[in-house]
Amino acid sequence: MALAPSSPVPVMGTPSDDGRFGRFGGRFVPETLVPACQELETAFRRAWSDPAFRAEFEHLLRTYANRPSLLSECTRLSERLGLRLLLKREDLNHTGSHKINNVLGQALLAQRMGKTKLIAETGAGQHGVATATAAALLGLECVVYMGEVDMGRQSLNVFRMRLLGAEVRPALSGSRTLKDAVNEAMRAWVSDIADTHYLLGSVMGPHPYPWMVREFHRVIGDEARVQCRELTGGDPDVVVACVGGGSNAAGIFSGFAELPEVRLVGIEPAGGAAIGRGVPGVVHGMLSYLMQDEFGQVQEAESVSAGLDYPGVGPEHSHLADIGRAEYYPVNDDEVLDAFQLLARSEGIIAALESAHALAWVYRERATMAGQTVLMNLSGRGDKDVAQVQSILDGRQS
Amino acid sequence: MIDLEAHLRQRRAKGAKLFVPYVSGGLDAEWVDLLRAFADAGADAIEVGIPFSDPVMDGPTIQEASVRALERGTTPHSVVAELRGVADEIGVPLIVMTYYNIVFRAGHERFARELAAAGISGAIVPDLPLEEAGPWAEAADDAGIATVLLAAPTAPDLRLAHICQRARGFVYAVSLLGVTGERQSLASTAVGIAQRLKAVTDKPVIIGIGISTPEQAREACTVADGIVMASALMRLRLDGASVAEVAAAARRVREAIDG
């Protein structure tokens, strides 16, 4: 497949000076945080164009995070679905998901900026564990904010973070889930800005986070494009990934965005479909699609996967949806649980519930993609979800 | 509506320090009575919160007040409707404080018009910094609503000057690195930020965030033109104090800064 002629504004390139992707993005933060965001943007621009920083980052990805991650061909499942399914195996990374890419990038950057402390939000705990890991590796202090409800649901991850030397603080406000953990982390950052870096876990938040986090995950798409060409001699017809905030999707999409014949598909949980059900709004520093009521109060997402339990979405996804470069569809919890079991039985892979969203869509739409090559980002492994799935499935039988 | 900046300048010219107490809009059935009581206690302006689901600039007290208001079914429209005519009645300008999504969802022009129609003088939108404030601030200007901007200790001098230039009504000096809420003592950054602002603007400079006692208010006013007090007063109300008791606490602040 020929490369597209380059367009004047490259898709998934650098955002505008005011941090916009089309009409989305921006920097809607309390005044206290503006200089910190500016400082971070400057530091990131310098680091990202500095070969020494890139080399250090790539070295850590290779020697610590276990990159490049594999591209696996699903022989049995492909036959059953009537298409060629390839999995980008981010589940095989250290700490079990794609999250480690961004975390290592930001932690290195924080160290370079002279920050001694990391704060982070977490939903299911994957980003919190990854951040605690990077903090331990680089000798930084770490505080993770986690909704009190999520701390109960994911107590093993709470223990993991503590084992790694991080402090886990409960977010006690609102729905006491991911959205509130972000609020709490932002409040903490306002209060402790001088020596602290806020290590945001997705392609969301104020500029430069959506852009910076996508760049740290670009490696997923860059590797996958090369691996796919080696394996199949060409590019995939469809690239699909789950979308909560949207970091794993942004990472894999960025490797294919300039290839117009490759469909990019993001899958949202039906209970947290910001693009599907939301309208433009501003929360957590960004203008993006947002689930909200008629007055602008943010609604609470509800999904079987805590990692996608988020009423907003990264602003670049809103832009990709607006310009029609990527498509976004919802799947419901039942479809996700079926896909979770399907992958386990047919390929011997227990996926994270988040990642199972992408497979649920592939399964549902298989007839429309007959004979095509579908590249799916398997963003994380499902160990953390096994107990939850067990209790749901046991509940169904009784 | 009352011209916020002219009103505050006039009070300042008479030698008064400016006292701006805060009420969470829709907090309970008597919240508008609290405005009247604050006016009687000597408020120069009153800040009224329109509750938002995700108030990132607010600490536990205002969060609790916001939740309580939202649970009563409070909406931006209900707050503005209940404020209609109140400023004229009490002779004190009103400033709403809310987060940008409330403004954005309503639409800049429509929101500004609604505030103006209710006789409200100004608006504070704490998650709308200078660079993003343009479209709202222009709509507010057109409707005669003063856009009060926050200025924080983290800003370099040049940025403070730009903020003061765009601010209308007064400049809200953020006393400390942190969110709203009661504090044991006045932050060491409070007087510093007020001094830096006074050096670049003759607009009224009013310190807020964390001012919790009459003594702290007096100390802040040694440099600033006035203070905002929010959490300390709302804490009393949340803990069951009557309107008269909260107003009495406000009066003690008034007396302290007049002292």
C-alpha cells in the first residue's frame, strides 16, 4: 500500500501552540498550575528533540519494560472469526500493560526537571502500579490517588503500590472512582507544585499532557507497523483499540494515522461512551467530548472495567472523530465478558477487561470485515480482573 | 446592576478595606437570607458559588457545600433565578463563582445575559486562566459582567501584569499554593502576592483562599485592599450555625479589618 501524500497538517502531529487538536484540547487549569504546565511543555519539547533523552527512554523500554512487544497472530480465533486477527501484545510489558511506556517517559522527564516526587491518579490500579514502579526504579517519591471505591475493588493493586514504596491516598469525594482521583491529584498538585510532577496516566488533561502521553506511547504504533509489514507484507485493514481516556489507542493509532486506507477504530464502554454519548465540555483541564447533564454537571461513568470508567476522553480522539479519521463505537459489558472468555479459550490469553472491549467489537462486526487483516491492541493482561470476572460468572450461574 | 469595580474603588477611596464573604448558592433553604445577613454585617461584595460536580480548586468544605447544594436539586438556573433583584435590594454587588463547564454548557453569551438580567455584577471562573479566558471575557464585557481573574504566587511578574490588565472588578490574589479551605495561619505567600500585584495595578487587589479568621483577615489587609472569606464561614453553616450566627462571625471579620 502506498503512503498517502502528506497533508498540510499531519494527522496526529504536533498540536497548535495553544494545545488544540482541531477545536479540542487547551489548558483549562487553575491559574496556580499554568506556569507548571508551561514549564512541563518547555521541558518536554526540549527532551523530545534531544537524542540523549530519546536514547535513555528507548534504553529503558528495551532493557526494563521488555520492548519491543510481540505481535501475535491468532490462528484459531482468526479461523473462527473469518478474518486475520493480529494482537499487539502490550500485556507482555513489565507491569502488565501499555501504561509503562508513558510512565517511564514522564518519570525520566520529571527527573530531568529536578522533580523529586511523583503524584498520579489511578482507576483500576494499572497506572498507579506502573507509576510506583518507575518511582522505585528512579528513586523518586510517589503518592497515588485512588477512589475509595476502587481501592476496595482492586485491593491487590493497592498492596502492590505499597509494596513498591508508594503511598496510596483515597479520593473520598464524588463517586470515589477515577474521575475523583484525577480531581484529588490536581488539588494535590496545586498545593505542592515546586518539587512535584503530576504523572497523568492518559492522553487527557491540560496541554501538553494529551500530546506528550501520546508521544510516549507512539512506540506501540511504530513497532506494530513494522511488525505487521514483516509478518503480512502490508498494512492492516483495521486497527482497533479500547478507549477510556484513550492512551493505548492513541499510541497504536499514531503509527497508522498517515495511512488513509487503514481504518482506525476506538471502542468505548457503553456506560462511559464520551464520544458516543457526550457533548463537548471542559473538565480536568481539557475541552473534549464529555458525558454531562443539560447544566454541565459531569456524569459518572459505569463500566465493568474500572480502567475505562471515565466520563471524558482525550481531546485528540474527539478531533479524530470530528474529522472522521477514526471511528468510535460502544460495546456493552456482556459483550466484553464474552470476548474475555473467547480469547482465553481460543488463544490461551487472559486479557484485561479494558482490552476485551476491542475484541468484543471485532467479534460483533466480524462479518463486515471478512477476509481482512485486523490489528488489535491487547493493551493489558487480565490477572487483575480474574476475581471480578469469576464473581460475575458465578453470579450468572446461580 | 451595580458596577463592581466602581463600587469597590469608591469604598476603597473612603479608606475602607474590602470584605467579600462567600455563600454556596442553593446550599439550603435559607441561603439567600445569608446574603442579606452578610450585607447587614458590612460586606462590600458577596461571592456566590454555583455548584459544580468536579470543583478542582476547592477543598473539603466547599466540596461538601457543593454536594449538599446539588443534592437539593440546585442548578445554575435556580441559583441565578433566586439571585434576581437581590443585589439591588441589599445594595451590595454580587459575583458568581463557578467552573468553566457550567459557563461553556450554557453558552458564553447566554450565561452572561442571564447573569446581567439577574442584576449580578461579576463572575469568577477559577479553571479559566488568562490564555483561555478570551471568548468568555468578551461576552461578559458585552453584557456588563466583570470577569474577575485569579493571580497566583507561581506567576512571574510579567504574567501578573497581563492578568491585572484583563481583570475586571478586582484582582483575586490567591494567597497560597493550594485549594480553598480553612488554614491555621495566614500563608507566608499571601502578603507577597498582594505586594507584587499592588505594584502593577491600581485595580482593587483582594486576597482569598485560606483566609480563616478575623486576625488573618486583618493581617492580609495590611497590604491588600481586602479579603474573600469562604470556607471558614461555610464550615459554620455546614455544622449547623444559624444565619444570625454566621452573620455574627462575618461581622467580627468586618470589625477586625476596620480596626
